[in-house]
Amino acid sequence: MKELRKIKIFVLVAFAAIGIMTSKSPVNAELASSSYERPYDMEINKECGFEIRIKTNNNYVVKFSPDKTGVYNFNYYLSCTEQQDDKKYISLYYYNGNYDSIRYGNLEVDSEHKDSMYCVAGHTYYVVYCRYNTSNTFNIDCAVSYGGDIKIEPELNCSEYYDGPLIDLNQRKGVKFDNNSRTLELNNYSGDGFYFCVELKQNYLICDINEVLPKDYGITIILKGKNIIKAWKDSANIIGADEGISLKIIGDGSLEWEDTTDIRNDQWYYPSDYYASIVSGKNLTIDGVKINSIGITAPGEIYIKSSDLHLSDMVKSGKELSISNSKVVVENTLEDGSAYTLDSTNIQITGSDIYLKSNRASALIYSYETCMLKDSNIHLISEAFIPYGTTNSRDLISTNNIDISNCDFVVEYLDDNKVNNSTEYMLHNLIFSAYGKFIIKNINLIIVANDSIINAIVDEKDDADNKFEYVIFEKLYYQDVYDVNMSTVKIIKTSSYDIKGYNLKLKNDSYNYNGEEIKPEVDLNGLMEGMDVDIKYENNIDPGKGRVVITGKGKYTGKVVFDFVIKGTKPSAGDKTFNNVAKKGTIISDGKYKYKVLKTGSLDGKSIGKVSVIGFKKKSLKKVSIKSKLTINGVKYKVTAIAKKAFKNNKKIKTVVIGKNVKKIGKGAFAGCKNLKYIKVKSKNIKKLLKKSGYKGVIK
């Protein structure tokens, strides 16, 4: 180390005794986790040497902004110049420019230590030296040298759990893994979990893995059939990926977590990435699958599309949480569970059923920036009373900017015995809370609670500060925008759980006979099928009068019955000819869409017809779902095409799902559909055709 000292520049620090001899103030742990410009004590950008003397319990931060890409060697020697106790080391941390930890370790007294870090020119890194719980004075001598540029070679590995032994995926029954495409297929798999990580062949290097992996680097997981994964020992992870690796879970199967550890009842349990069932190292996409697990977390974006999720803890995203056309149930029943059931910087929910429950009084939906809820049913269950003087968020939906439209809410409170008084308990303050933009239009809100809570509810108030009132909409004097159109807001306050008073209704009460079961869609006004009510159908195949029976479930009681009509004539059993079936070129309908017959089918099922979708029969639809097969008037057809200009200039359409039998899409089929943002394609080789259809959005 003596030779290395010849190139050093001296920066002496005696924090407590003589002050700091640098232009920046030292950083502490609180500042290090903030989002603004990081404080630092010294800045370097190339080969150099420096010496640091640390005399108090504090951090010393070196900002490193290299002028060349390559490997930089940090050669250390630590000495103890004033020994007051037996502690003989300090802690050492390497961070990237976002202050995400890259590596940490210790420097031992009277020993040399070398760290080699791969750095990218123009990027920022921080090296933090920490002295804790000691009265000793330490001297750090460091020389930084450039070792040249090298080719970084990452290698994908998999183990059963974080930092566990590596496994051969293809040795497991029900598992196929293609390393080239990074695709994992689970087909009725039952067994241990999967944790993916990237190791460098140059394993001695300290490296920010996000700098060496492609931005879209990730694992695609295809679910087929029913898959059951066991949690490993003291962790609840079933599928995980290390930093820099995104996960995409698709298919038509399901995934369940088998609790063999009883981890959520462990006295040390605290919700985190370590205990979430599905953990992504970057972004996470869940599309078209059914998942039953503890929680889901990712440091980046989370996209949940056309899926059915039942979780027992939380969904946590570091950047954006987007839920579309999905059912998401989160039942957090632990006293010490996660503070929020949905947690992200930005939250966007469209066309979905959301059921969130917590035994604790806290924000169920929490976003740091924006919360946008559109065309969804949202059921929130929480305690209404919290201990007096509580400083945590007391609002069910808490964000900076809120934008809600065309949603049905049920807000249900669990409290039956607590009293609203000034010494023990106080009410939650708000249902909706926003300090920036506050925009709410066209919502139905049902509040279910005991009479003491109902009597304390105030619909709208300026600057609510009474701890013993429950305000639904609060207008703050410092809000950027307050736009709550009360004429479009319908509020029901009730202590009854009888569903007869919940304004349930059928969305359509007349259908055309098609030879298949007809299940009319029910507007549940925020209640959730399977959780709050069960729905059964009677006489719903043949022409005549059908019936929908809705029965309360759990706390919900009562029964609501609706009748609907099935129009048309059922073909006689002996009619096996083509005489009463639609000929080629005929326009037919299933009640929602109009079709042109491309090939005539037969009533006996020996000949399957073919049809092309030519447009809507029911023009109020916002979602287009084109089936792969259908039956009209007893004849089976494959849907093989979407006609020219079929949905042109339709401004109501928001999402489209195209069945697997569609082979042709006519020119301009989706031209001018300004609100169409997403098309899911189940048919192969037609993505190129969508470009000719006039659609320019996302295709999956």
C-alpha cells in the first residue's frame, strides 16, 4: 500500500473534533433514502488516491462519476489511530445513482482489501463508509486505479429460493425451460418454487446488473392446467427474480401457493419482498391467468390484465400499478400485516372488480402521485375507528391526485363495539383523499356500517378536521383542482346487509336463442360475485323466460330474482337438413355482434360453419370479445374473420380480445377507434394484419 499512497490526494476528516474540511456536509441514513440530489463529501471521476479520518458515528460519502467505462479497482488499507473499544472494522457500501445498493461488506483493521467495480462512463455511483457503535478513530487509505474495459458476461441461473443451490429445471415433472428464449412452462406442476438470478462469469466484480442487462431482459412463465408451488422453509416466495429481471406470467392455467411453513403466523413475520409469493426484480406482467398467493411485488411496473387474483397480503409496485379487465381480491387479515393492500407511485384501474379487506384501519389504496379508477366495481372493507391520536393515514383511498369516473363502490366497516369518543377512538377522516387534483364523476357509493357511523357521515365538507365526523368528499383550500359533480354521485347509507336495498339490476333482459347457455350480466353496484353474492341461472338455454337468482353470501342476506326473455325458435329434433339454417352471405346475430356467414353449417354438428364479424348488434358495448366458436340457432360456427371497417370510428371501444380462429382482419376494421388502447390476440400470425386495420395501440 505504500506505493499506492504516492498518488493520493489527502482529505482529512475529524468530524466531531475539528469539523469537516470538505465543501459538502456528510450524509446520514435518512438523507440517503430520499429522492433528491444525494449529499456527498468528496467527488472523484478517475484514478486517484484519498485518505479519510473518521472519528464519530456517521457516514462518509464519495461520489464517483467515471470518465471512462471499465473496471475500477479500489485498494484499501484501514488503520485504527485512536482505540477506545474492541471494534476493529467499518462497514462499506456501494450504491448506484438511484442509491440502490449494489454491494456491501466490511473493512478490517490492519489489513489490505481490494474491490473491483465495473462502471459506465457518465453514470454516478456512491461509496459510503460507515462507523457505528464505536468510539474508535479510523483512518481509511484508498487508491483508485483503472483496470481497463472488459466484456461483461451475465449467466442466468435458477434455484428453489434466494441464494439456494442451483437446480436443473427440466428435471422437474411438469416443467419445461428454454434458456434461449428464457421461457418457463408449468403444466400441472406440483413442487418447490423457482428463483431466477443472473451471475457474472467475472464473479469478483461489483456491478449494477441493470447496466449490463438489456432493458427488456426477463423470464416468460406460461401456465397450463393447475399448478401448485410450495413455499420454501421460512420464505413465502414461490416465484422470484433477482434485480434486473422482469417476470411475465401468461397462459390459460392457474397458480396456487401451498402454505407448508405457516409463515404468516410466525412472530417475526413482516410483509416485504422476502415474504411476497411472487417477486420480480424489475417489472411484472400477469396476463390471462388465475393466481392464489400471499402477495405480489416489483420495484418497477406491475401490469395485471384479464386475470383473477386472490391474495392475502398486498400488491406493491415501485413505479406503476395497472389493473385492467381483472378480478383482484386482497384479504389482509393480520393485525400486523401490510399497511396498504394496493401500494404504488401511480395506480390505474380500469374495467375491473376490486375487493380489498383489512382488519386494520388504514389506506387500502395508496399511491404517492396519482390514482385513476375507471369503469370498475370496488369493494373496500376496513375498521372505521382508529386509536385516538393515530398519525397514520386515515383515508381509505389516499393519493396526491385522484381521478374516478363510472365506478361502483361498496365501503363496509367491521366495527360493531367501539365507541366514537375523545379518549379512546376516533373515526377515519375520509373515504377519498387527494391534495392535488380531486376529480370524481358518475359513481355509486354504498356505505354499510352500524348506526353510530352512519349518523356521523357527512357527504361533502370544506377542510374537514373534526375527528368525530366521517367526510366522504373533502374540499381543501390548497387543492389544485376540486371537481366533484354531486349530481352524478349516488350515495346509499345503510346498516342493513339485505341485498334487496342495493339497487341491483340486469344490464340486458332480452336475448336471441343460440342453443347455448345465456348468462345475463348483472350490475351488482359494487358487490362482488363469489365474495358477497352467489348468482345462479334457471331456464337459460331454450326460448322462453329465463331467470337470474342472486343470493346474499357471508354477511349479506336476502335474495333478488330477475326474469329475462330468450327470443327465437328452437329447431325440432328431427330437422337435420340445411333448409332452416343460414345460407352463405346471410347476416346473423348472437345479440351482441352481427356476423356474415362465410360457410354454411349443419344442425347435426357434422358441418361447422364459418362467419365473419361485421359489427355490433348491441352498440353500447365498450369491450369487444370475439369468440373462437359460437352457436346461433342451433348451428355451430367458427369465427374466422373480422370484416372490413367492422368497428370503424367507434369511440366507445376500449379493449378488444380476438379469438384463436380469426385468420383475417379487413382493412380499417379498427380505424378511428380513438379510445381503443389494448388488443389481446389469441390467434397466431395476425399481428401484422392489425397494423392494416387502423389500430396503433398495444398488441399482446
